[in-house]
Amino acid sequence: MNSLEVLYEDNHIIVVVKPNNILSQADNTGDVDMLSIIKYYLKKKYNKPGNVYLGLVHRLDRPVSGVMVFAKTSKAASRLSNQVREHIFKKTYLAIVNNIDIDDSGEYLDYIVKQNDNSSKVVDNENGKYCKLMYNTLERNKKLNLALVKVDLETGRHHQIRVQFSHHNHALYGDQRYGKRDNNQICLHAYRLEFNHPITKEKMTFEKKPPQLGMWLNFNAVSSM
């Protein structure tokens, strides 16, 4: 990644765009991650000696792109984390899914369990965690048998969007784990992020279109956003 795209920054938070295939935080692969990238950016920009504090408030799966907020102080991190738990913190996604027979709008109510291989699956309600999402279909491409959907999460379970759409016969395009195993890039993008500023309490909304390349180019609704 050549540069960091910053949408907003003040003394308390920094809002950035995560490219696809970048980790949210470091793991045992040793690959580049957003926390390290932003810490380096802050260290250089402000000429900070020693370690730079940066709080991870939420995550995006490695192959997923989109808007993320990080906390620059522990107080901001704590307050934003509370908003996540209280469902004040809202994320809206855009996704391209298989099969155009999807409804114009709807909701999925399921129960999910995380498995030992770091995947998740839908199970009966006695064994899983409740999850819910709502979607609206923005556009259909009949030639490709693909649909563009806007997704609002009510719960934030592990791989929730990917698992639920796959379970309901609309696996995300390019999802190597829950859909067709090919070499295509998954089309899932965190398009909008809404939360209250942790200090001023001001409602903040940030939006970023999906990357203008690949399968996204087959949907006019993306370019017109």
C-alpha cells in the first residue's frame, strides 16, 4: 500500500479507508496491517518518539475494503467501543451477490457459530448466536446473474454478511470461503460508517465508494453514488 487515505482526523480519532487484502490488525502471518500503517503515519506526521497509542474499535475481514475509525486516545477507544455494544455505531455495506432472484428488500434472521478453522456457519438456535441484517437490492445484472445490495447490520457476528448470504443461496461474488472457489476478489465494501464523536458527541457520517475497478464496474448504481 503506497499511501493512507485519511477521511478525517482530530486529536481523538482518525477515519481511514482500508483497501482490500490488508489486515485490520497484525496476525501470525506477519503481513502488513492497518494498525501498523496508521501508527507509522502518526509517528511520522507528528514526529512522535516511542510508541504511538492507537485503539482498534472494530474490524473488517482481510479481503474486505471500506471505512474504519481508530481511536487516538484510550478514552475515545472506550467510548467508541461502548457505542458498538449499544448499537449506536452503524456500518452499511455494499455487496455483489450471486443469483438475481433475490428480493427487492428483506432481512435475514439466523444463528451463527464460529468454528475451529476460523469460519462460521448457520446452525439451529440452540447452539448459535443470534444475528440479523437487513438488505435492499439496488441493481441487478441479468447477463452476469449478479445483484448489487446495500446491507445494514443489526448484529456484528464473525463473517456474518458472508455466511448469511451464502446460507440463503446468494453467496457474495468472489468469496473464496463461503462461495465459489476461484481467483476473483470478493465484492464486499464497508460503504458508510456512522457514530457519535467520543468527545463532542456530534453525529458523524463518513462514506466511501467501492474501488472503481473489477466487478464493481458492472453496476451503474456504484458509479452514480
